Amino acid sequence: MTEADVYYKYKNKVYGLALTLVKNDFDAKDITSDVFEKYLKFVKAKNTFKNAEHMERWFVTVTRNTVTDFFRARKNKMENEIEDDINDLEVIPEDYDDKNDFVHNLERRLSHEEVMEKLSPRYREVLIYFFDFGYSIKEISIIMNESESNIKTLLFRAKKKYKEIVESGGENDD
């Protein structure tokens, strides 16, 4: 069986499993690609399968492990971003007497989802591609079919608008 035959035989199974686990078309396609890259490395190292059942189990196992690695990488990225955000927070002075104002400011802070809902669809899209998916400016420009300079400008404006909404607590935003 050639490598192309193997690809056509297992691509739908690998993609379907990845899609079921990550529930996102883009990520499932990336994972499928990673699995077949691992398959090519496996074959190139002159490894063989005992039979068709062994090959199918191998694809299922490698797909599940690749999805696990995907979520682990995403979790680490999110933890690092949260840690960076915490480090960016202003420190409350020790002599801060008006705790009611502080509590009020905390209460009116919006969740990430609420802020994203207040953004225009284009701003939301570029922020999701950049922060959630970790795509580069170049990759986003290809996906959105726009120049890299337009994407940079769009990303800058989206971040600025996001910050404005957070700072205003969602009040008086357009």
C-alpha cells in the first residue's frame, strides 16, 4: 500500500476523530496534517505494521495523543498569557482606604466573552486568529485574504478597542 493509499484510506477517520475531540475545523485539519506527518516519519524509519488492524489502532492512538498535545500546548499558552496579564495589573497601594470603590471596580469588570461580544466581527475574528489560534500576521493575512499591513492595522485597532471596552466597563461603547 503506497503512502497516498494510506492517506486516502485513513484521512477521514483521523479528521473525524480530531474534529470530534477539538470541535473546531481548523484545529482538526492541523491535527490531521500532524498525524500524517508522524506517519511519514514512522514509515521513513522503516517501521512496519503487523496488519491493517494494527495500522488503524496506530492512527487512532496517534490522533488522540496529538489532540492531547494540542490541548496541553493551548493550556500552557493560556496560563502564560494569564500570568503576563496578572503581572501587568496595577498594584493597589497599601494605604488604599476606599475598599468599596475597589470592589465596585472589580464587579464592573467584564468577562472576556462579554468584551468580545461588544467588538465588531472583524475585530473579533482577527483577535481570535491571533490570540486563540496563535496564527502569525502572515497566516491571518492569508486566511482573511488581506495584506499583512492591513492585518497589523486591524489587530492594533482591535486590541485598542478591546482595552477601551475593558477600561470603560462596557459603558458608552459604540
